[in-house]
Amino acid sequence: MRTAELRYFLASVEAGSFGKAASSLQLRVSTVSRAIARLEDQLGVALFERTSSGIELTTAGRVALRCVRRVLSETNALTETLKRNSFGAIGEVHLGFHLPPVNAFLTNLLVEWRTTYPGVSVTPHEPSERTLHTALIERHIDVALIPEFVLPHRHPHTPIYFEPLMAVLPTAHLLAGKATLQWTDLKGENLLLWSWGKDGIGRDFFATRLPGISMRIFETGNMTLLAFVRAGYGITVAAQTYSTLNLPGLKFIPIGEGNAGFKINLVWRAESEDPVVGKFVAFMRDRAKPYWRVTSPRAASESPYPPP
């Protein structure tokens, strides 16, 4: 049973004769009548009564009509869905995050994506940095936003935005009244770090900028560490993103030096052939280009981190 035979059947019902159906389909009458005869043979029933005035549906034909309309409707929907999917118009993108996605520039990008491509949903994932690369390789996520200092070199990537770093102090700290700080202002402080310092990346960064500073690495998440900063156990340095959370008892102060920040890159699998993922990557890359043109050359080009 072919879809064409079902379409010829429906056209014949709507036209009231094989001749009019053939004319609307731009086919020969014999082509339509033979297709209907094949369909009747396959179903084992007569679908039409042939009369001198035209054709009329049999009882079996009326039952078949309901089914054929449903089948053709679903077939058309499937064809349209696959066509839209092939052009990246519908689907889902699984996006992994290293930092909470509350950066203003990133938020604007996600809003624009949702408005431009309402048929493509974005599902967030927040595995730890130890598992983010694994999640990408094992296809649990399609793309990820990753700081430059933990970039997996095996995957293609493109810079999306620059994330400044800020000193985080208890509100009662002596430095809390300053509008900006320099690295030298933090010497002599107890520096608390979370998991990003466990593999030496954080330690190398701060050893370069704060030689001899006392560091303590917490085996906790960042929110727990910030609670200990608020309790007076030390200070930390965090992405500016966290300052938007308005956490009570903490003061976020910009570090006014060009190397106090890092690029956030979009990373994807080179072998990915999903058109939806390809469209998302192209969208993010193209929208980020104007951002980097207006960002200071030093912030856009200088990496504050040594290679991992």
C-alpha cells in the first residue's frame, strides 16, 4: 500500500469522480482508477460503487475514509517535522555550564535564541568540571560553556564572553569599603578555593598573582564556600556572575587589573552532525563576534591562566 494510492483515494472522494480527481492531480484517469483498484485488492473490499453519474463510497469506503484522512494527516506532519528538523528549526540542545548562566550577555543570547527558534528547546546541565568533558564525550550534552583554563583541546571551541573576577569578602572586612582592589591588596589574606583549585589550575593562577598567599581548598560546592567566607574563615575570588545573586553578608569588589578574568568558550564535538546543534553553535558564534569587537583588546586576547 502506497501513500500515493491513499492520496488518489481521498482526491476521488472529494472530487466525486475519477476523472475530476485525475484532473486535479494532473494525472491520467487510467492512472487514478488503476491505483484505486490496487488499493481495493490490497484491502479486500470495494471502496466505491461505480455508477453512470460518478462514484459513491461503500460502507467499507466510509470507514476507510476516516482512517486514510488520519494516516495522511500524520504522514504530512511527520514529513514537515523531519524537514524542519533537517534545517535545525525544531529539536533540543543539551547545554552544559561550568558557571551559573546568569551573565547578562549570555542571558540576552539565550533570550534571543528562544525568540528566534521557539521550536528548539535548550536543556541546562551542570556537571562538575571533572565530569563536564566526560559528559560531552559520552554525548550526555551537545555543547558546553567552559572557561578557557579548562578547555579540552580535542574539541573545537569559540569564545563567547569575558567573565571578570571579583574579590569576595565578609561585609565586616577591612577592605570591604573599597570600590576596587588590586592583587597586592589581597596579600596576607587566607584564600579559600573550591574544586577549581584541586587540580593545580587555581593554585597556579594565584601563585602567579599572589606569591606566598595562604590557600585552602574546600571539597565543597561554591555556595558552601561562600558561606564560610561570610562566616569569616577567609576570602575568595569568584566570577562576577556570582555577584548578581545578592548574597547577604558578602561584598563583591572588582579587581582592577587586566588579568583578573577569563574567556568563556562554547565547546562542541567535532563529529556532531545534528543540524540543531550546528545552528546553535553558529548562532552563538555569530552573536558573540560584535561583543569581542567592542571588548577591550587586552581582555579579549590575553589569557590570565597558564596552560593546564
